[in-house]
Amino acid sequence: MPQSNDDRLVDLAARLEHEDPRFARSLSAGQPTRPREYRRTGAWWALVIGVTMLIAGVLVPDGLLIAAGLVLSGIAVQLLDPERRSRARRPRRC
């Protein structure tokens, strides 16, 4: 027996609430915010901190600070990659 459109909409709303509650609440309030996929504030902060650590490590010759800055910057750049999710879901070819 086919599912009615109302049941599909209720199921879709429940999945949206489960995946991104902040976005779902903002839609019901009438002031939508960006979905989770487009919120990258933490990644930008990590990049700023990583570059700052890298510059500080170069100014004060400290290899550990340079390495930590490079690692943190690399992680932040990976988080800022817009194609990250689509590449992760592609099946691998053997």
C-alpha cells in the first residue's frame, strides 16, 4: 500500500529534526539559519589559530609550535573543503 504524502512529509520533518535540530527549529520559527553543511565557523577559527601558531613558531624558532600550527591548519583546510561529503560517499573503484 503506497504511503500518503502527509506521512512522507512527517517522516522528512522528523529526519530533519534528528539530523540538524537547530535548522529545523529556525524553520519553524520563520527565521531560517544556514544548514549544518554550510556552517564553518569552527573551521575558520581553527585555521586562524593554526596560522597564528605557525607564524609564532617561525618568529620564535620552535619546531614543535611550527609542527602544531601546520597540523592544525591542515585539519582546518580539510574541514573547509566544500566537496568533502560528496567525495566520501562515492564508491571506490577496484
